Amino acid sequence: MSAPLQAPSAIAPQPLRTLTDLSLGEHGVVDSIDMPDGDSRRLMELGFLPGSEVRYVRRSPFGDPRVFLVDGSEVALRRETALHVKLAASEG
């Protein structure tokens, strides 16, 4: 006799999305920045603060860098930097 199947006790949490997961025109809310202090401080000076809304507005012909609208300014970030800006989980 085989053991009965059991439902998992907990669903694994989804990993946080990053700026690189946004589609052109899509927006998200900054949750955190996973970079060394100096680099994360500079991004925060540019407006990438936890709770700030960020919209992916433009990309270069080859896709890197990407331009994001944050706090009324357009900021270009390379993919390697955008990977470290985590977005809050969307509701729904």
C-alpha cells in the first residue's frame, strides 16, 4: 500500500521581482536595494527609495541600459544594477 498524498504545509514564498522583470510601460514599487552601502545610497539619492513608484519608460536599441521614471526624473540603469533593485510584491 502506498502512502496517501498530502498537501504541502506551506506554499513557498515567491522571490521578489526586480526592475529587470518590468515590461516596457509597467510600474512597480521599490521594496529594497541589495547592493553595498555606497551604491545603494547613490540609487536612493536618485529617488529609488523604499515605497517609491518606478515606471520602465524606455530602453536603448539593444535593451541596456533601461530608463526608469522615478520621483519625476528619468534615470538610466544598466541591467546589472537594475537586478539589485527589488520590487514589493503586487497585490492580488
